[in-house]
Amino acid sequence: MKPLGGTTRHYWMAQRMAKATQTDLVGPQNAGILSQEKWAEIVQACRGCTWVDGCERWLASHDSSNEVPKECPNCGAYMQLKAAALEEE
């Protein structure tokens, strides 16, 4: 089992992935869709990711994308948040 990465590093990587994939985090938080517990789970999943180097390269080359990389352990969570944001519109 891979050791978990640093909390601060992966917190910011999860934030960067959300921004790069146009995943709104604030709206779902305000609407009660993204709880603190769920956000902690997203960061924890990022900490355990084996695609860290690939993620860093992907983030460096993608300022904006509608797609979340399938290699991201939070792909499903981000896609759910994106879908929830569309429903709120």
C-alpha cells in the first residue's frame, strides 16, 4: 500500500483539479451538497492517489477542461458536483 501524500499538498491539488475542470466547490457547499466530510474524503482520496506525477503534468498543461481525467480518484466526485451544479441552474 502506498503511503499517503501530504495533506496540504493534496488539498491544493484537489482545489487545482476542481478549478481546472470547472468544478464549482462553493455553490455545492452553500447548497449543502458538498459537506465538510465529503470534501475531507476528496482530499483523502487525493492523498492516496498513485497518479500524482501524471496529475501534476495534467494540471500544468490544462488551465481549463470540461473533462475530469479518468485517472483521478475523485473523477466521480467531481462529475457528481458538476452535475449537481447544472441541476441548480
